[in-house]
Amino acid sequence: MESKLRQRVIGAVVLTSLSIIILPVLLDGSAEDRARVVASIPPAPKIEIKTLTMSDVTKKMQQMERDSAVRLPREVVDETDYSDENASLDKNSLPIAWSWQLGSFKNEDNAKKLRATLRDAKYRSYILQTKTREGDAFKVLVGPMLEKSAVERIGAEIATQMKIEGNAVRYQIEEDGAQLGG
């Protein structure tokens, strides 16, 4: 029985030794394969560093400002004489103004579409985002104006031209933070 055990141990040692010697040769690949892998690495890029002076940076910034100024829309100057207006102030000493509310939407995209339609028709419109029990609401308004009668006239124009009814609401400058941009 010992001889069979000895033969098995010797056989296991021989097989282990052969696998240690032969497996790396089989799995290592040929010298061509190793050379191809090394050869496919591209050379390091050459980076040229340009020295900049403060005057170069200043000139570049001035050019960028000029280019940006060309793309900006022209300033629209309001030449309305407001000195005749009898502007009244609220308890916070802020002017009392009015807007015309045309709708309140749960869907922000619907509010933006109505605002775009109003702007295409040359009405100064904006959106206020408010919180309700049902979630966010997006109110579309036109204005603001100092006189309630002026905003009511615009509301009547919109009702006639666009078939959209609305109502006059107080404009509160404190709500400007809730306006959606755009």
C-alpha cells in the first residue's frame, strides 16, 4: 500500500513541476505578440508652453469684451414721462403696481408656451412660480404697470385678440425672486 501512495505522490510532484514549467510558456505568448503590444503605444505628445505677459492677457480680455458687446441686444430706453403719474406707495414705501394674470398652470412648459405667445405679440410677460397644496403652480402675468386702468386696458386687448381672459392682480416687487428666467 505504501508503494501506491509513493507512486501517487511522485506522480503529483512530476505533474506539478511540468505544469509550472510548461504553462507559462504556453500562456505567455510569442515574442511577436509582446512586441506588438509594446509597439502600439503612441509616443508622448509634445506640448509647447507659450509665455504670457500681463499686457497679452489684458488685450485678450478687451477683445473678448468688444466681441461680447457686439452680440448683446441694444438697450431699449423707456422714454415715458412718469412725472405725471400719481404713484402711491404701500406700507413698505414701495410703489403700488398692477399686473394682468392670464393663467395658472401645473405644467411649467404650458406656462412658458403662453409667455412666448404673449411676447411674440409684444406684451411684456413673466412667470411666477408659487407653492400650493397641490404642488407648484406657474402663473403667467403681463405687466407690471402703475395704473390699474392701464393693465385692465391691456387685459381687454388680450381678451379680444387672443381670446384669453384674465384679471388684475397686485404686483409685489418682493415676488421677483420667484420669477422664472427667460
